[in-house]
Amino acid sequence: MLAWGGGPRAAWWRGMAPRRTVEKARQLRRAMTAPEVRLWAALRSRPGGYRFRRQHPIGLFILDFYCPHGKLAIEIDGIAHDMGDRPARDEARDRWLAEQGIDVLRFSARDAMADLPCIVAAILGRVATPLHGPPPHLRWGG
């Protein structure tokens, strides 16, 4: 047992990611899919004043995109998410994220390529809900 009161798994429940998950996230940032690249091009400019992260590790998972202000995960799902045990794995992952207080928005890769403005509007609409308060740039007058 470590001095701070936990073993190797203790940090995971707090949303910390193990080193191998962080390393995998770094690899995924260099190998993003075309729909992820398109969405990142729109989100990296901080639309609405909100900050987004790409390939964000949390626990044992890597989120395609994450907005810390809204505690919102954004997932771009390709066709592989409809095959085999992926739907059940995605459901279990979404359940774990919900237990951490993180909501998940899922979009198909096809929609990300065909209607990006609509997806960005949906994301901003979800992040800007009154439950989450004003964006950071309005909160501090910046």
C-alpha cells in the first residue's frame, strides 16, 4: 500500500489514467481518423469560449474529445462500433463515465464528415446548458 492510501488501482476511481492509457492516448493523437481531424479543427479554436481536449485519457478509457467545463465526452463512432461486442463495451464505458459525472455525446463518423456545423452546434448547446454556468471567458470578464 502506498503512503497516500491506495494501491496501483486507487487513482482510477478518481478519473486518473494509468501510464499505458496515457501513452496510448498520445499515439491516438498522432493517428486520428478523418472525422476526428475535422471535428478537432472546429473544436481546437475554443468555440463559444469552451476548451476541448482530444484523445483524453480517463481511467482505463480514452475519450475522442472532452470538454472539462461541461464534463462532456464527445465520441465519433465509425462502423466498428456497431460490430461484435462493441455496442456492449460502449454501453459499459458510458455507464462508468456517467458514474464519474461525465455525459457522453455520440456521433457517427459519417455525420462528422457530412454535417460538421450541426455537430458543433449540438456540442455547444449541450455544454452551454444553464446547469454548467457561463463559459470561462464570461465568468472572469476575459
